[in-house]
Amino acid sequence: MGCAVPGNFGPASWPDLALLTTAGIQILLGTGKGSAPFSAGQSIALRNTVCWMASGDLNDDGIPDLLVITYNSPASASGAMSCRSLLSKLADVRSSRC
């Protein structure tokens, strides 16, 4: 498992990284220093499977947001929706007109 999403998640203007790890999401804050470009930031524990992560200004406030879509897999696999089918449904919703 591994995924890295760039963004500006901290107070400084240096680029940061949101890393998906086996324990959850680790935010690494950019330092602007070549010898140590990142410092440890906040850790976010997750109990569900991450399907997708992205960064962008979702609420038009000029500050990048981190979007994480998770999937809580039930104990029984009957009728379970996979991450792939969930993302497919999200793509359909996004392209729908209201």
C-alpha cells in the first residue's frame, strides 16, 4: 500500500505531502531545506480501506484541501461494493447534470 498526494497542508508556503501508510495518513510538512525537505506533521489513523486521495481547493477558500475516500468492507462479502465499483459510481455522479 502506498500513495503520496502533494499539497500545501501546513502554515508555511512550502509543498507538503500526504502519505498513505498501513497505519493511516501521515502529513509531511515541507521545510524548504534541501538536506531535510520534510518534517513529521499530523498522523491520521484510519480503520477503513482508502480508495482514493486527492488535493485541491474544494470549498473555494484558496486553501488546498485533502480529500480521502474510504470504504468500510463488511465482514460478509455478499453484496459488498469494491473500491473500484465505488469510484465508478462517483464518476457517474460527477458527470451527472442536476
